[in-house]
Amino acid sequence: MPPNKDQILAALPSLSQEALQAIKTAAEGLLNRGQGNSPPQNNSLAWLYEALQATLGVRYGPAWLESPAGKRFRQASLYIDVFLSAHFPEVVKSRTATTAMMRWIIEMIIKDLNKRDIVIGAGTITQQFSRVRTIFENEFPGYINSGLASKIAEHILEREPYSDV
């Protein structure tokens, strides 16, 4: 049985800043998920939706968010939010940096799918969001545990100029 609200609240003071940030991101994500068939607004879901479309070179209409793939996308996007908050906290402070990292993560997922000869599509990519840490660790073994993940972000963000305007 999952812990109840009181058990969760009682455990919070003993958690690290990293764990608290991951919980905050997940909670905000759950609270801010758009409903209906309107595109997400200015939040991490919107940025991931933008990154997915830009990486695939497609433009989905608002009805896509209500399709089975779109509903999975809304739910699975939390994996990306938590991964970025936990391992790239400096990135999530900026919309453009976050979107750039999201695009890079989607590209990394596509590369992993190609290695396994799996057909690429929005639904297939979305299904891989829960594997983001595993995929990252396969590409960059030991970087998370050694604290070097931030070096990856620095390199990604240096490839092109990004700024919040």
C-alpha cells in the first residue's frame, strides 16, 4: 500500500535537498497538467511538448494530447521532470536551457531506439521516458554517481547559444 499523506509529510524533514526538489517537481507536474484538448501552457509539460515536436520535425494538433499517445505523454513527462530536477538542477531554472536538455534527451532516446531497431514515433519515445536514467547511464556510465552529469549539461548548452528572452 502506498504511503499516506501524513507519512509523506513526516518523512520530508529527513530528505536531502535533491530529493525534496525532485518531489517538488513531481508534485508541481501533477498539479499543473493541462486537461482537455488544449495545448499545455508555459510549464515543463509545454516545453517537453515543444521539444518532442521540434525533435521529430512535426506539429501535432491539440487533439493529439487526447489520443492514447498524448495521454501517455502527459503522464510519462514526469519522468523527464524528475530526472532533470534531480541531476541537472541548474538547467531547470531556465526555460530555454530546460527545452534544450529535453530535446537532447529525446535525441538520446531516439538513438537508443535505433540501436534496438525499434520504429520511432511519438508514442514509442514517450514509452521510453521511464527509462531515461538507464538510457543516460548507458551513454555516460558513472557520470551520475560521480557528480559529472552537470558537465554534460554544460556541453549541451554550449553547442548553441540559449537565453531566456
